Amino acid sequence: MSSAIMSSANMSSTVADRVRIDVRLGPDDLAEQLERDVRAGLSADPRQLPPKWFYDECGSQLFDAITRLPEYYPTEAERAILHQRADDVVQATGADTLVELGSGTSDKTGVLLDAMSDTGQMARYVPFDVSEETLRDASHRLAERYDGLEIEGVVGDLDHDLDAIPRDGRRLVAFLGGTIGNYPPGPRSRLLGDLAGALDPGDHLLLGTDLVKDPQRLLDAYDDSQGVTAEFNRNVLAVVNHRLDADFDLDAYEHVAVWDDDHAWIEMRLRSDRQQIVRIEALDMEVPLARDEEILTEISAKFTQPTLDAELSHAGLELVDWWTDDDGDFALSLARLVPAPRPPLR
């Protein structure tokens, strides 16, 4: 064996030794969740489908295309804040472990890991995602990039598997992309409470949130001129067709984006252009849809600093710092557990 091949083999062995994956959510679990969500959601009034089912391979590619559209600002705005403030985040937290919830391809992770590496604090990365394949690919790519970085991935569901996250080390828990806004108020409050419960004193939460702004800019971002978001929205029906043997006609649904001023969120819906009955074979279920009836597929809540501060406080967290991009479109907030009161002096 040549020295070059031996070197490559040794590197691969080292990378493999530094990557460990805890699978809490397997394909059968995901299939059961999809069946429950579809049955419950399409039986509800109004009908709805959770946005997490957008992301099969096609949906992930479409969302990646959305992030590059001129109308869609959140991804680049958040990336700009990370580049400007990563050093501040690392200095403020003293973290040696980065936990990333909904890590996906770990696209933005390198900015934080670079900042940790520059200070000599980088020890471990804990990606948390529902897709085992995506998580494994990203983990091995980062292990090759960062020599010595230990990676302990968790394949799990945010609503059930936060207890699988390793608790040792001084941790920075990053929940980026504005994903927290996809949760309605009740579930969002519960998730923030669960996140607070997963933190230890000395840990911090880095939360990405989209901000309230001119509604027309928001509508443009969720209903782009090229129709990519419309295709992404309809893809959730393709997922149900493929995985549950349904017969949704994707061409029979119009993409609709609506700003709800009372709740400060965007709603994405699919509107039936005719009266129809959809058959979902795997559930032995028929769904009658009237002409112009809508299926809610996503909400995306927008925040102000006071509203987010109030929600964090309700969950037992205190806002430590708040950064926005230059245009004030998006925010990263740094929070920690509310310190326990000191016992009175005697």
C-alpha cells in the first residue's frame, strides 16, 4: 500500500472513531408519525399538514433553492449575523460543546465552530436532526474538516428526544433558521420550556428568529415570483402520495400565502381548485375537499424583541444578548436559565 493510501485510510479511521450517532427515531417511527399526522390533520377543521413533512429529498432541494431567491432574506440575514457575532457568542458563553437542533446539512455550523476553534474551546459538536442520512453525511464532513472534533449526533424528534442530548460540557444550544416560528403559541411555549429543562447552569441557547416587518416583504418572501415556494408547498402532497399511496393531484392546488396581523405570522396554505375526494390507501381514508377549501401547511411567526423576551421569560430563560443584521430583518438572541435566587444571609 502506498503512503498516500495509508494516510487516507488512517484519516478515515480517525474520523470514524470520532463520530458517534444515537438513533432514537428510525424509519418505522417516522412512518408511524406521518400516518398519525396525516390522519389527524386531514380530519381536522380546518385541515392541516405539519411542515416537517415538506422535507423529503425533493423538498430539501426546493428549500435550498428558496434560500437563494432574491425575495427570501432570512437565510442570508442570519448568516450575516453569525459572521459578525460568532466571536461575541463564543466569548459570552465560554462553550466547548455546540449542540445544533434541526442541524440538517450543518450549513451554518462552521461559522460557530471556527470561532470556538480560534479560542481553543472547540471540543464537541452534537447535531440533532430527524434525518439519519443527512446527519451522518454532515457529521463525517465536519469530522474531516475539524481535526480532533468529537461528534455525538442524535437522530430524534424535538418534541420527544431532547433528553438524548449529552449533558456534560459547557454547552451552546443553537436553534437556527427561525424554525421556532413554525410552532403555534401553545406548542412553542412547551418547546421553549423543554429547551429550558434541557439546559444546565452555564449553558446558553442561541435562537434564530425572523422579525416583524412590512407585510408585503413577508408575502413576497413566501410567494416568490418564480413559483419555487409554491412548488415546495405542493411537495408535501407528493410526500403523502409517495409514502401513503394517496392520489392528490398536485396541479389541483393553489399555493396561498397570507399575513395574519393578529398573530404576527405568515400562513401557507394549499387551496383546492375544485370539489374532489382524495383517497389515502395506506390509511383506508377518504378526504372530501370542497372547491376553494384550504389545507394549512405552515405558519411562520415573526417576533419583536419584547415579544420574544416575554416568551423566553415565561419558559424560565433570560435574554442575555440580541443581535440583528444591518437591515433589522432577522435576530439572533442569546439566552440562559434564569439564575436561582441566592439564599438570604443569616
